[in-house]
Amino acid sequence: MPSTVLTPTGAAESMVLNMGPQHPSTHGVLRVVLELNGETVVKARPDIGYLHTGIEKSCEAKTYTQAITLTDRLDYLAPLSNNLCYCLAVEKLLGLQAPKRAQYVRVLLTELTRIASHLVWLGTHAIDLGAMSVFLYCFREREEIMKIFEMVSGQRMMTSYFRIGGLALEPPTGWLDRVARFVEVFPGRINEYEDLLTENRIWQGRTKGVGYLSPEDAVAWGVSGPSLRAAGIAYDVRRYFPYSSYEEFEFDVPVRTESDCYARYLLRVAEMRESLKIVKQAMAKGPAEGPIRAEAPGIVPPQREKMKTEMEALIYHFKIFTEGFSPPPGEVYQRIESPRGELGFYVASDGSPKPYRVKVRAPSFVNLQALPLLCEGRVMADAVACIGTLDIVLGEIDR
């Protein structure tokens, strides 16, 4: 129930209102405590913890390979990005490098993941602000990406397809044909989204000048990803700290300077076009043949064609999965550019088959700190746009 603070004369001064944690516009179980003066947001305080899963702590009870399945559940809209960052961290700990073919497949699939994530953001953000059709169109295209993931890994969302040292399975025959069909159709679909929204007066009225974040505040609060680049700062981990052969790809880092909800919309649309460019390059330049896993006996199971029987391969995989391997003691930090910003994994080893510590630098968690800066001084209806524009996922906030 809202509570009203009264002045000594009995006049209403402000009202405290709970927005969430059961609210469709909070994009998950987020509670935002709003102090209102009429319709104006005087203060906004995010209150998290309603989805706490303890994933970081659970990793300590799993082998390094078993922990991959937990990373899917962090940012459940970009599970392959989580898989990649964790696997790269453990590979750095082991001194391993995935084969070139596996690196290119990883890049291709994580860029499709970026597009799928941005489609969910655009569709839900649009429906938050009253644009129903865009939601349906975005999920139409996302469904095609989900079918590609299912074809490659057997799972639509929680794929666990990237493994330490490479990939879990040999990609199936014909999967690149399906990717090529999507790549051919998708540019026209992006044009449809822009035809519906970019010059739409209602959309501009709800987003232009709303949720301004200064470049100085963005840096001071550790904001990363599209929200940082919309403030005029061209920081992209793929460009500054390349991983998985990203240094071999040509792509632009879209930047805006308006730093409002409208700029963040334009920037994410531009990012989808850039991801398409990377996917095309990965298809054209990636090796058609070659190993999908590094040669590391006792750590990475060899490809099945090198095993004498199918049963031998299954036993080897099961042994690595359940008994694990023991990397040397040490600690590493690995970062990647997830759809929401800089995702980092800190992994510490004590020489046992299970990680001593796993800590995640989750971009949604860090970016959420900026929400009060976006909301305060705006009307309550703008708070919906401000929450949506950050593109948060509560799974990695309440990890």
C-alpha cells in the first residue's frame, strides 16, 4: 500500500510507492521504491534479492565442467555469452586455447545471441510503452534464432554448448544454411521495426529526452554496454580486449551522444546490424573443417571419431564431467562484451577438481545502479521507460 507523508498542516507532501517486484514493466522480480511528489519521481531506490539463486556459491560444489550449466541461468537471455566468458576464464587458467574453427563458431553463435537478446529487449520495451506489433515481430525473428540453437545444441535456451577447450558437439550438417537464410531475411525485418518506431511521434515522445545519463555519471557508476556507448563513449570489450579471434573481424562500434532512451534504442538497432556483419564474416572466413576441441588429455575429451567405440566416448565424457580435472592453483579474470555490457568471470583455483571461487561481474547489476539518475525528476510514467532502457536481466543481478 502507498504511504503518504503529511506536513504539520495536514497537506500531502510525498507518497512512497512500491513498483514491483510483481510488475510487468520491471523486467523481472525487481522492486523499485519510488518516492513521488504528485506524478514526479523525487527518489527511486532499487531493491533486489527476490530472485536470489546462489549460482556463484553453487559453482564451488561442481566440477569445472559441471559449472557450465549454471552459467546458462545467469543471463538467461544470453546463455551462450555466459558459457563463453566462463570457458575462456577456465581456459586461461589451464593455458588452453580453443581451435580456430571452434573460435569462429563461438563468435557466430554469440553474435546471434546478441541479436536474440536485443530482440527481446526491443519487443518488451516497445510493449511497455504501448507498441504491441513490434513485440510480435521481434519474437517472430527470435524464434528463428532459437531454432538454430536447438539444431546445433539440442536446446533452445539453456544450451551449455560451449565447453572448456572448444565445443560440446560437432555442428550438424546444414546448420550454416539455416543461418544464411536468417541473415538474408533479417535486414528487411530491422527496417520494419524502424518503420514502426523511429519516426513515430508517440515513440519519440516517450523516449526522447527521457532517462538522460551524462558521460561522467556513466563512467563514475561503472555503466557499460549500449547504455555507455549511447553516452558517447566508444568502449567495447570486443575491440579493446579481443577474445576468440574478434581481432580478425571488421565491425563498427555504434556510438550516440544524446544519452537518452531514444539514443539507446537507435544504438541497439545499429548493434543488430553490426552483429549481422560479424555473422557473415564468421560464415565466410571460418574453417569448414578441423577440430572443435583442443588437444588436452585428461581435461578435454577427444572428438568421438578418435575413440574406438561410442561407448568409450560416452565413458570418457562422463568421467571428465563428474570427476573433473585439476588445474594448477591460481586466479584469472576474463571479460567479454555481452548484450548488456562488460561481463566478467573471476575464477580462483586451489588445485582441486572444483573451483575454489567463482565471482561474476554482471553488467545488469552494475548498470542498475544508474536507475535513480535516470528516473529522478521525471514523471512516474517515464520510470517504466527508464527501467526498460537499461535492459536488465534479474538472473544475473540476483546471482
